[in-house]
Amino acid sequence: MAIIEFPDDLIALERSAWAEIQRGELTVETARAVHEAVTAFAEQAGLRRMDVELGLKTLVRYETAA
């Protein structure tokens, strides 16, 4: 998979969703917002949505503290 340069706002949105998931409080609104943002970014970048989603989740869920 190619390295994808994600915009900061998309990363922040996924971080919010991940925090909600960890608390057991993910809302439909947050999930929908992430899905729509990922889809829009994938279309704009000419990438497969699944590749974008996987890359974004991997970045956020496995990032190391600096």
C-alpha cells in the first residue's frame, strides 16, 4: 500500500472517532462524518476508499507518543 498524506482535519476526525470507540460512545453522527470525509478524500485523491480508511485507522490507532 502506498503512503498516503492525510490532511490534519481528517486525522483529527478519526482521532475523535477512535476516542469515542474506546469509551464505548461512538455516535452515528461521528461514524457518518468519518465515512463521508474518508470517501470524499479518497475520491479527490484518486484512491480506493478502503485503502484510505485502512491507512487512516492504522495511523491513528497505532501512532506512538512523541
